[in-house]
Amino acid sequence: MKYNLDTLKKVELRDVWPHEALDFTKWLSEESNLAMLSSAVGIELELIETESSVGSFNVDIYAQEVGTGRKAIIENQLEDTNHDHLGKVITYAAGKGAEIVVWAVAHARDEHRQAIEWLNQHTDSSFGFFLVEIELWSIGDSLPAPRFSVVEQPNEWTKTIKLSEGLSETERVKLSYWTKYREIAKSTPEFLKEFNPQKPSKDHWTTLRCDTSAYHIALLIDTQHGRTGIEFYVPDDKEIGHKAIGNAVLFERCLGLTATPFDAKKASGLRFYKDGCKIKGNEGAWPGFISQQLEWALAMKQIIAELGL
């Protein structure tokens, strides 16, 4: 039997992008290409500006995480990593107050892989350093296609363990619950199409952005009373908050939960809890609780869209 197959051929980066700043950075800053890098590192990034000033220097790409607004810098190097660029990424991150650092290179030398690994191990859990190799491949006479390969990234589990040090028992339970939540959320495609789960915390809530700063959805746990929940939270805009409260019955019908409206001096919205969801000492039940919360979040976003909020 004959198979119609061809051979993958590696293409030199400089054959496509002769100039790092004028060609590669310009290409990477385009929305679809930045989305490709975002997919590789697992963080949705959006462009702020290219060649962004840091004192007398310029960082190649200054960006932010969609939803959280966490600042990111991307430094490009169409050659082997070197000490000069390692110093640059640290300097630029400090100058921009960035929590996400992406170093995109042609080839990562071992000593620089170790340096990025060390930075991830010795920095706060809110920081993440990524070392990414960029390659170009063609098949036969096809156009070359780019591929990003992450060679170093933060170890979320290690950072979660570090974060748990010094916490109370209840805080550790909350941190563990949201760690499991993020793990399940990241493996639920229909949820990831709508939301970007935040990093685990010791709080009783985790936030889900809704493409606007006017309001957000929050998933809730109550370790004291053994219940899980969800809320529609409006920090300032009373008109939106009151419209949601006025449609509480619609929310109740779709979620199968009883609404508790709140209308404080600034914040307003709706809160929902489900009893009989013991959190402490009941880790085996967490995946079921979390899956239900993901369903609530998707249903709530649909209601929000129907109401035109």
C-alpha cells in the first residue's frame, strides 16, 4: 500500500523575519499571532503597545492578561538565549511592574532554562516566567508555519504549596478547593470558551470576568455553613444592579436556586447558595460541587446576555 506522505522541513527564522523588531515583533503583535502564543503559554494576552519605553530602553511587546489586567512583557530573540537578554527581561519586568514574563527565542541554552526555572521557584505565586522557543516548519512546498514550544514555565503546584505556608486550616482548605477548581475548569472546554479561571487563592470566592469592568460573576464557598454558591456582582453601576435584582425570578428559574438580593452603598446584585455541600474534610465531593458551579456560571452568563446587561 502506498501512502501519500511528505517530509517536515525546518525553516530558518531569519528567512521569514529578517529583522527582529521590524519583522518578528510586528508579526507577533498582530491579534491572531498573539493568540497563538497565548494558547501555548495558557494565558490569554492582549496587546497594549509594541516597543514600549522602559527608561532609555524599549520592551518588544507590552501586553496584559484578558480579564485580570495583569501586565505582561514579551521579549523576542531570534537567536540562542544570552545573558544580555536575560538581564533585559528582568529589567523590563521591573520597569513595567509585569507579573507575566515571556521570553520568545530561537533556542534556549541550558543555563538560561535553569535561570528561568530558578526565577519561577523563588518568586511569589502571582509571578510567572515563560521561556518559549519559536520554530518554522513546512511540508513539501507549503508555506512555513510557526510553532511555539514552552520549555520553561511556572510550576503551579509548587507555588500553591508555597502559598499555603503560614495559612490557617480554613484558608488552606479554600486554597485547595480553588486549586482543584482551576484544574477542573482548565479541562472543561465549554467553560474555557467563556471564562478564564483565576489562580487559586485563600479567599471564599473566585472571580470570573464578563468582558466588561461594570460587573463580574463570582463563585463562592462557605466552609462554615457547608454550602457552595454563585453571585452576580456589580461594584458601582446601580442601574445594572437593580435591573438584575428586578429579574431575580429569571435567575432563580435558570439556576434552580433561591436568590438573595444585595444593595449596599456601592455594590449591588444577586447571591445564590446551595446548602448541603460540606467543604471541609469532604475533598472527594469537590469535583461534583465544582462541576455544578461551572454549569451555574455558564447559565448565568446566558441570562446576563438575554437581559442585555
